[in-house]
Amino acid sequence: MNYKRILLKMSGEALAGEAGRGIDFDFTEKVCRGVKQCLDSGIQVGIVVGGGNYWRGAKDGGDRMVRTHADYMGMLATVMNSVALMDTLEKLGAEAVIQTSFDVERVAEPFNPDAALRHMRAGRAVIFAAGSGEPYFTTDTAAVLRALDIRADVLLLGKNVDALYSADPKLVKDAERFSEISYSEVLRRDLKAMDTAATQLAMENHLPLHVFGLRDPENIARAAAGEPIGTIVHE
Ligand code: UDP
């Protein structure tokens, strides 16, 4: 079962590949090929990307800067990643538009959910940049908000691990791997699907989450086609 409309969230670090900073173009291209596969099969695609490969407000600037200023830098970092994604998608022959939560008008359109839906219905990927536009939030929360705004069928969470586990599978050999789990169990066990505020918002609004491994970017099309890879979080 293909989803009709998806919101794909990946961290900024995902685009940095092994280096952990900046952009790994070979890997970014593979991710964008996965996105194009979805578009080519008629799935409507929204994307939220983090900014941690450049800057995280609290971690990188918190004790030296006013938090609000440091978080603006983090949100601007997501705009840089979004430009890289748009550029790469266009090189692959896909159409992509960036919408930002605060105006960066030469680079992106202002966020507008109805205009976003029109773009998506015309086969364009819409990249939602600048997070929620508000300091003290994360791009996980922004991803849930945008998924709800565009009435996505699912929020796809591309991660470094291939699924949710009861403990870090690198540290705990017999950690339990979940193929399905409820929001309340994710919160109770403090599993790292998203931060707590984002998971709670998804739960309150019945937004299904699908966690999968982004190391193999072909998983994007698999998850979007509803294949049971990774972990599904729902009621
Ligand atoms: N950020 C913010 N509000 C938002 C989203 C992001 O202030 O709605 C800032 C915050 O400083 C955060 C940074 O942008 O640390 C990068 O986002 P995030 O940490 O979510 O990126 P990721 O870890 O997914 O790469």
C-alpha cells in the first residue's frame, strides 16, 4: 500500500555522511534519488531537514549566546541544508520548492500550507525549512507540525539506526527490536524516535510515524510504499 502523501524528516547530520559536518554530496544525491523515486511513483512529498551538521542552538551556542539567537542560527542552518536538497533534486530532474517559517525571500517562499499542497499535487517536492520558526523547538516538532499542516498520511523518520530498539543495539546485544509500538510505549520507555514534545504532538493528533534506516536511502521508497521495514509507531 503506497502512502498518498508523506512528510520525510531527516537530521542535518544525515546529510553530512561520515564526516559529521557539512554536506556529503554523494550521500545527499542517494537520498534525493530516493525522494525522486517516490515522486515518480505519484507520491506527494514534503521534507523537513534538521541543521545539526552546521549548528545546534543549545549545544553549540547555549552557554555563550542568548539562546534565542543561537536557535536562529540553527534554523538558518536548516535553510542551508534545504538549498542543498533543492539543488540536488533539481539536478536529478525533480522539481522542488523551499518554504520557510520566517521570510528568507530570495531563497524560499513563505510557508503556506495550501500553496504547499498545490505544489505537491503538481508533483513538486516541498522542503519546509527554518524549523517551526520558533526558538526552543526542534526540527522533530517542526516535522510533526508540517506533517499535520499538509495532512500527510505518515511521518517518515530516516535515522542512523534501522528501527527502534529497547536499548542501543550497539551497546546491548539482546536489545529488543520493535516492528510496531504505540506512542505511549515510546514515551514510557523513552525511546529515541523523536524528542518527547514531538512524539506527544504526534500522539495527540494520531499521526503515524515510520522509523527506518537512512543509511540505505532506497529505504525511503520502501517506507513510502508501506513496506514493513523499521518500526511503525501508532495507537
Ligand atoms: N531550531 C529551532 N526551532 C525549530 C527547529 C530548530 O530553534 O523549530 C534550531 C535549534 O537551535 C536546533 C537547530 O535549529 O538545535 C537545528 O535543528 P535540530 O537540532 O532539530 O537539527 P537535527 O538534530 O535534526 O539535525
